[in-house]
Amino acid sequence: QVQLVESGGGLVQAGDSLRLSCAASGRTFSTYLMAWFRQAPGKEREFVAAISWSGGGAGNTYYADSVKGRFAISRDNAKNGVYLQMNSLKPEDTAVYYCAADLTGALRVSLGYKSWGQGTQVTVSS
């Protein structure tokens, strides 16, 4: 498994931006598909975005419809990092955001991942 540590969450106002970071440990990070999920109070954990391993290229990206056009996922294999740039934030984006890796199942389903970070809180006020 790969170890994951998220950072960058905080309290912002609607319309603001935040950039989340996920630091990964593991020699084969560059081959992992990496994903972000989020979980709001009382709700199930939901898929936000994912990025495939690049093999030297940019990697394929995948987004939930609710964040498409506002969020951007990227990775830096040299730094073992994956990032989530969140723009035009809305109150409904408020959640704990989790970094995930070790995909063994469906890309957009949380049960498909074996490795998780501890999460970082994002709160968007109206």
C-alpha cells in the first residue's frame, strides 16, 4: 500500500479558490491512479476527481459532474504529489476531502481503493 497525507483545506467564502495537496510515499507512485473523494456530514463518500499514471505524459483525468469545469486534478511524479485545484467554490463543496490510491475496483467508487489519507476539511461559507 501507499501512504497518503492531505493538506491545504480551510475555511473560505463562496467563489474563492483552494488547492489541496496529497503527499504519497512509495517507490511506484508514478504508476498509481490517484483520486480525490469527499464526504459531507451525513452523506456517503463521493468521487471528485482522478488522474491516471502518466507514463511520461499528462495522464488521463476524470471528474464528477458537480465539479467539472471548476476543479482540476494534477500530479507531480517527481514529488510524489497529487493536487486538487478548486475554483469557484460553493457551500455545497463543504466536506472532508480524501486522497485515495491503490485502485482495485471501479474508479468512481470509494470501495475500489485500498489506500486512504486522513482527510482535510474544506468549509465554504455563503
